[in-house]
Amino acid sequence: MGPVQEAMNKWLHGLPRQLAVEMIERKLGEQKIKLSKRRLNELVDRLLKGEDDIQLDTGHEDASIEITDEDLAWLNERAHELISKLPAIIDDASEGVSQTILASLKKKWGAERRQQQRDMNGFRKRLEERWGAGFERLRMLVTIAREFGDNFNKDGHAAGGGSNPQAVDVLRRLHARSCQVTEEVICLMSSGFADGAMARWRTLQETAAVACLIGQHGDALAERYIAHEIVEARGAAIQYRKYQKQLGQKPISDAKYDRIEKAYQAGLQTHGEAFGGQFGWAAGYAGKKNKPNAPKKKDRGPTMADIQEAAGIDHLSPYYKMASHNVHANPKGVFFKLGLIGESKTLLAGPSNAGLTDPGHATALSLNQISSVLMRQNPNVDSIVAVKIMQRLADEIGDALLAAQHKLAEDERLFSEKKAPAKGQG
């Protein structure tokens, strides 16, 4: 129990006595009687024991305290008055206690931080010992992918010319982003955050789906993809206008908003009503051309699931769904954790040494898909060799991570057997 809760409980526990003291003092005051603190407390004790008619020996004449209906009404009113002040009392107490505790935490934080750092360094060392073979190959993979992308960009014809210049530009940007997201996945995995790594892979899977689809259709689709930025800009502007006062931000000028709206309407005029949906840039290239049950025309466009299917990578949808649990605040994301072994009842509030196989292998596969799409825009011996090396590495990454997972499961089984009492024992 915290100090604020203790203070509140103490105040509530003492409330009946405080009310009794006030009432007795009130009754004695009406009889012009003043008692010592000791005798007053004796009377309060008798009253709290349930005595209705209390006789007093004042030293001069007998007096009595009789509790009437009027006294009870006053007592009830006074109790409500005091209880109504409880929130203010709690606020004052919590403010003072919070300042004291925070000052104490700051004073001790240096030592605490150093201890946490030692613990984390030890954890990461053990994690690297167990999963390091997979980690190193994944680091090697993203290094090759970055060098491949860099070489592709240095080729002026591939980066800015050819028959699909807009598609090439979009794909090289998607590839660069995929390398960055892969680094984020590695950072999370090497720190023991399997669920976070899986959530970041979800972004990589979406990037791969977009890249594959644009790679299939070239500039015709890339142009729509680029133009769709105005749909996102309009949505952001509408939301900003709704909350800018609460955020204390300057409003968007009418002129700027009108320009955004005009460009948005022009986009719909050019590409159709479905273009206004979240993935409207892919309308006509993924999923059904219209969804008659959708309440709004703009919602009749494709979904990310449609894009993955059209891109030919929807076989990873079960993993994508699993990754989505860690992005949204749904029940599955609360009750299911990659970072826990088996049906554990542990509430995972930090890193763990489990669950790293799926995000690591999935990341390798998605990065390879995006790199392969980019390679096909300007295939040459070097780029083909680079992609084949990456494909071999992806297989090795899966094997290494799976071996570490099996070893962890075996270690956990042996540990559980060692902890369990022998048959016939308590």
C-alpha cells in the first residue's frame, strides 16, 4: 500500500472519532462546560461504544449528553461535508507525496540506471550467445541489401530513366525504407522484443506488397501511388482542423486548405471515387473494382489484404494477422505474446529471450522480395548475384533462428523437470 492510500485510510478510519468529538464539544458548549482532553476522549469512547444517555460529573452539578434526532441530522450533514472534501485532501496528499517520492527517485536514479544497464548488458550478451548466429546473418543480409540499393541508385539510367522512371523512383524509395525498417527489427530483436519486432515486420510486409504490385504494373500504377499523397494530406488537414484548438496549434489557412481540397477533387476526377480510400491508389489493380455494400463510394477501394493478394504474397497473411495483434490494442495482442514460452501466465512487461524466429525469418523474406523487385527493373550480373546471395542468407537465417528456438525449448523443458518435485514427494 502506498503512502497516499495509507494517509487516506487513516483519515477515513479517524472520521467517526472526529465527528464524535465535534458533536460532544458542541453539546457541552451549549451547557457552558469545558472538559480536559483526557475526559473528552473518555466521553468519545463511551459514545462510540453506543451509550445513548451519558451522565457527566462536572464537579459542580450533574449534566448529561443526550443524542437527539436533531443531533443525528447535524452529524449526518457534517459527515457529508467532511467527505466532500476528500478529493481535495487526496489531491493535496498525492501532490506532496509525489514531489517527495520523485525527489527521492532522482537522487537514487544514478545507481538504479547503472544497475539496469548492467542487467541489460548481461541479458543482451546471453541473448546474443543463443540467437547470435541468426542475428549476424540478418545483419549481413541488410548490409548486402543496402549496398545493392546504393549500386542501383548510382546507375543513372536505372534510377532516373528507362521505360518506367516513376516506378523505378518509387521502388528505390521503398527499398531504402525497407532497409531502415529491417534495421529497426534487428534492434528490437537484439534487445529481446520479439513482439515489437513482429509489429515492425508488418510494415515491411506492406512495403513488399506495394513494391511487388508497382513492379508488376510499372508507371501506370506508380503515377497513381504518387498522386495519392494528396488524399493523405487532405485527411491529415481535416483532422488537424478538428483538433488544432485543443492542441494549441495555429490553424491551417483557408487558402492552403482550399488548395488541398482542390487538388483532392482533381485526383478523384482523374482516378475515380475509389481513389479517395485509404488504398485508393490501387483501385482497379487490386481487389474488386467496387464494393456495393460499402457506405461511401471512397470506401469501395481495395484493402491491404487485397493488395497482398494481387501482389502474390498473401500466403504470409497468417503472420501478418499475428503481427497486427501487436499494433492494435485488441484482446489477442494483450493475451498472446511471442516473447513468452508456451501458455505462461507471466505478464510480459519488458524484454525476453523467446519468440525471435518468426520476426527474424519473415523480415529476411520480405527484404528479399523488395530487393528482387528492384533488381528486375535493371537486371545485370552483379544485381542477380546479390539477390541470389540474399536468398541463400534468408534460408540460413531461418535455419539458425529455428535451431536457437528448439534449443531454448529444450533448455526450458529440462529446467522445468529439474524444478518439479519427484513423484511421491510433496
